[in-house]
Amino acid sequence: MSSVDRDFLARDTYGVWKRRVRKAEDSIRVFTPYFDKLLDRLLSNASIAPDRVSVVTDLSPGSGTLSYRRQLIGARALLEHGVEIRSLPRLHAKVLLCDARVATVGSQNFTTYARGSKETTIADRTDVSESVFVETLEAWFASATPVSPEFI
């Protein structure tokens, strides 16, 4: 397997996500328009405290999700486990950012359905902590609205 094959994936990336979540030492941040309880199961593999984990999503009903109910159920589970959720209108990015330096970016949503889809992902090992990419993600996070259990 070449280095390109390890970094550029054309398959289900759940295993990569799981390994990266387990290795996270300081923080985990997920950006995704669509998720379900799979995301809660994935994040339960983290060894860091839930208050160091956050999810940015688009919880507006007009976001186009056909599985909005499943997303709300997943959001409730995450909130019950102490994970911070924020809503950012028009978010379409799918990013797992661990320790603000290791990024996994691709087309795969954090849903059970997506695990059987034809997806592509870049699971680069480069430290992106000082990049404009992370700056942008941080700006998105800061502008996103915190979601309370009452909202769900």
C-alpha cells in the first residue's frame, strides 16, 4: 500500500475516525451537516473528557436532511453524554479534527447509512494546526450557535 493509498481513501472511513478519536489527547471537533447515533458511538471511543469534544452541524429543518429525526436523536444522545453541539446554517463540510492538528476531510457523513456508500476521504497525517484551514474551522465554531437539550 502506497503512502497515497493511506492518505486518500475511497472506502468507509469509520476505522480511521475511530483510531484518531482514540488517539486524541486534548480535543475532538466534528463538522458535519448529517449524523445519527453512529457519531455518539464513534465519540464514545475517546479517552478525553466529553467536555473536550464538540460537534458543529446544521440543525435547521431547511437543511435538506431526510433523516432529521435520526439526527435529533443522535444530538440528544451526544448532549446527554456531555458533548457540546453547535448549529451553523449552511454547513456542508465533513471534518474530524483531533487535537486541533490532525484532520480527516471527506465526503462521508457521520451516519450509519454513509458507511455503505461510495465515499472519498483524505486522512492526511500532516500537522495542520497553524493553517488557514484550522483558522477557518475555528471561526465557524465561534460563529455557530450553541444547542441546548431544550432545543432538541
